[in-house]
Amino acid sequence: MPALNDAALAQIFNEARTQNGWLDTPVSDDELRALYNTLKHGPTSLNCQPARYVFIRTPEAKERLKPLLMEGNREKAMAAPVNVIIGMDLHFFEHLPRFFPFMDARPWFSSNAAFARETALRNGSLQGAYLMIAARALGLDVGGMSGFDAAGVSAEFFPGGTVEANFICNLGHGDASKLYPVLPRFEFDEICRLA
């Protein structure tokens, strides 16, 4: 498989920025479907796919989300055309016969809630990262967010108790005038080892 060119790497990683402000440019439902149809191919262990997504895009849904955000996150989240709540299905293993038919792995998780939660968190977080990468690849900007009432968001947007909110990602077209300066990153030799 050939490496991506410099322009593609710049768009996805090297020049991409976490957005704090948004242009008033809508994101269509077709764009959101294309986004999912791209990110869904990212790998998860046992093809378990525990992430669940709620695309908040209507004024009514935003009003439901707003009081559940930390005050410092409200303005930028409400200005974003779309807020994606990335949840994790703690009962993802019920779907394994469909998505991993090679063996019955359900008992590994149905009998061990801690292992199921750990697997859902790890793989659901990966899927949330795939969402952010796919969004950038498709020409959208992103702003990942913690800083919200996770229990409240889970109850409001994932009723039923088997799906919990993991994190939120704002989507749209960023307002470059509201970017913070580029912050430093660790260098390879500071945090990496070759063993």
C-alpha cells in the first residue's frame, strides 16, 4: 500500500488543528453518512464495534445537550454545526455472532462486566479517533471534547442504560480566527523507545 502524499498527511495530521470556533456552514446528512461509511472500516478487536453515535444538529437537540456541557465548552459546542456524542455499548458482545462469526466470544464478556467495559472503552475510543481522522480526510474540521456530564448525556441521549457517553466531537468548518497558537508536542526521543 503506498504512503499518503504530503498534502493528505497535512490535511489529516501535520497541519490540522483542533477547532474552537466555527463558520456558519452547514454539514449535510449526506456528509454525515459518508463520514460514518468511511470510519466504519477502522479496526476493532474481534470486530466488536462498540461505538454508538448521536449526531446533534437540530436546535432542539442542541438545547438538550447545552446544560450538560461544562460552561467553558458551551459556546464553542453550540456554534458547531454538528456535535457528535460518541458512546460505547457495554453489551457490544451481543452482536459478535454477526460481526465475528468464527467463534462464540460472547461468554468472555457476558460473564465479565469489567472486561466488557474495558474492551468497549478501548475500542469505542479508537472508533471515535477514526471519526476524527475520517472527518478531516473528508474536508471537515473537528474539535474533540471532554468536559461534560457523562451520566447526564448518557441518560439523555442513550436511554436504556447499556450505552454510555465516552466523549464529544464538534464537527464543521473551523473559523481560523479563533484558533489557539500551535502547542508543542513531544519529540520522538522524549517518549519513544526502540526495543
